[in-house]
Amino acid sequence: MTSIHDLPTPALLVDLDVLERNLSRMQARCDELDVALRPHVKTHKCIEIGRMQRDLGARGITVATIEEARAFADAGFDDVTWAFPVIPGRIGEARAIAERSTLRLLVDSMAAIEALERDGFPFHVWLEVDSGDHRSGVDPGSDSGLGLARALADSASLLFDGILTHAGHTYRAFDEAARGAVAGEERDVMVGMANRLRDLGIEVRGVSVGSTPGMTAIDHLRGVTEARPGNYAYFDATQVALGACGVGDCALTVCASVVSSARDHSVVDAGALALSKDSGPGGGRPSMGQLFAEYETGRLRDERLVSLSQEHGVVGGPLEVGSRVRILPNHSCLTNACFDHVHAVRGEDVIDVWRIRRGR
């Protein structure tokens, strides 16, 4: 059996014991909150992990790209939400997937609705709502948002699934109370909008919410039908900083080799193309990734990655050339997307190698 010490570096590792625990806990959390779990697979982009989530009780999945939708549909996943504003030039690709699997699309404009109607296919469609992150989605209190919901409900071809949001501002909440408050605001905004639409005679079948930081802190989800956390499968240094998990809950690491060392720094072979340049959340000690001193106990080194170029990772302290380090990334979703494959490990043994569907 291959050992992690035999892998060429940089290598992406997922700890199966930690992964399985994370997946089971979130499924139990959604069961407790009485909502369906529709996990966002953009975190892992991996068919094998998607199957693990489905086997535990997930009802459908969420994807970020049309390629993810295609790959998971090819693998037999038959209920997929593409949680990204529909790209008009890729509606034909969406139709090809929707003809063999339920594919749910996302809109927040009349232009997108009209583009889908021109295609003529009976797409399932969510209306995206801005619940406070102010990235995309309709204003829940606006007449225009209500008008778009009416257009979907009255469409001769489209099927109105309901309303969907992402409270990305939970990633700016640095304790459980703050995360719970943002997640509660997300829930209240969405349930309130659903009720207003129903008062207008518009059927709202689904109310979709949920981020990993929010789902670890929310007190209840009454009025919500499903949650879409994704990062919980792997967690990362950002989630640790937010208080959503501990270091021992982080399943994804990068194994790197020390290739150069000086009095005050060293260099490893994991740069931006292995870790991304996500600098993590504010409020903590700056780093581009943290190094384990002892992975088994979750003990981290004082030295951190202080800068990244394309292939170089600069560590703020001397390390022995030829030694290996295990890195806890700031953002597991982006780090995962830097690799073609992830090595599934138990202890130091490589159990399997899984493909990452990172095409776009």
C-alpha cells in the first residue's frame, strides 16, 4: 500500500476518518433542523464524496459550474441545482443535462427568464434573493423581486421551484453568536419573502438557504425546506478562525516538500497553484496557510506560510531541506480546485485516488 511519504509533492490529501465524521454530523444537523440537505459539491468536486453524502441522506446536490452539473449527472445524480446565475450562452448545455436529469437553474433578472423561455424547455428555476450579502439576487423587499417571482409562476414553460439565497456574510462573523445572528437573518428574510409571495397567490414550493458557518450556529430553520452548505465536508483554516470547527475537523491538507532554507525563512513546493492566494478571514494573524507540527494531535507550528508565488511557498522560519510538511489551507474549496486528484488516506496509508472535476 502506498504511503503519503511516497507521494510526489505537492499532493492533496483528504483524511477519510475526518471526512466521514464531518459528513455524518452535517446530515444529523439537517435532520435535527428538519430540512433537506442539498450539499454544495463545489468544495470537493468529487463523485465519490457526493455518493457518500447521498448515501447518508442528502436529497439532491448543488453545483457551481455547468461542468460539475454534467459530471455528476453522468454519474447518476438526478437532482442538481446549478447555484449560479444562469449564463445565457450556456443554456443549450443546461438543456442537454436537464433532458436526462432534473437540473434546477438560478435567475435574478427578467433577461435571464426571457432567455430561458426562448429556449422553450421546461426548466426548473429558482429565484435568487439577496439576504444581506449584496453579491447577487433580488432585493426581497422590492416590487421588482415580486414581479420576477410572478413572471416565473406565470411562465408557460418554466417551473418555479421557489426562492434561494446564500448568506455569504456569515464569513464575516467571528463567533457563534454573530454567525447565528446572520443565519437567523437569512432565514427570516427568506421565510418573510415566501409568505409575501404566498399572500399574492404565488406558490412557493422551496425555500433554500445555508452556508457552513451559518449551519453550525443556527437555532432553527422553521419555514425553510432545504440547506446547501458545502465547506463542511473539508473545513479549513477560515472555518477554524470563524469558530465553526476545530483544527481536528479539517479533512483536507496539502503535503509539500521543503526545497530551500535560510536563516529567517524557507521555501516549500506549494505555491499559489496549490493553495490559491486566499489570505483567509480578517481579524487573525495573517498567513497564506498553516503548517502542522503534529498532524495526529492537530498541533500547528508557529511558522506559517507568509507569501506565495506561482510555485513557491515562503515559510516564515527555517526548515530542513528535504523534509515534508502538511499544510492546512485557508480555503479548502479553492485549494481543492488547484488539483486534478485527491488522495484519500487513513493515517499514513493512501486508500484511493479520486478525480476532481474542476473543468468549467
